[in-house]
Amino acid sequence: MFTGRFAERKRVGFLVQACQAIPDVELVLVGYFDDRFDAGSALEKPLPANVHIFGPTYDVRPYLQASDVYVSASLAEGIAERDA
């Protein structure tokens, strides 16, 4: 399971490719397409049958509870560095 923006820097496309190589894995994507900070979307269509997209939600808990694994392949996160 992945939750977040489907943007290039989040490497969601990489997760989809990995799931193509492992047919017994179901990948659940919860989030939205966003290219504000990237050149384009991280997903190419058509998606494999074992990849399921759910739209954005304010409560990801049900998806997390139903999942066996949460994955993040992100190259960058929006967490500011705190000055010491």
C-alpha cells in the first residue's frame, strides 16, 4: 500500500513496476495525481491488473489496517529541516 501524491519524485511508477514482477502482490494506491512539482505523473496507463487506485481520502486508516505492508519509494519528502 502507498498513500500520497502520484508524482514522479514519489516513485510510484517504480512501485508499479516492482508489482508487475511479483504477480501475487496486490498494490493499493491511495492518493491523487499531482504534477505541480514534477514534470509529469508517475503512472503510465494501462495499469497492471494487480494495481488498484483509490482516490484521495482524509482517513487512510482503513487502508492501512487492511494492508500487510506500507511502502514508500520517495526520493524526497516535504519535511523541513530544523535549524539547531
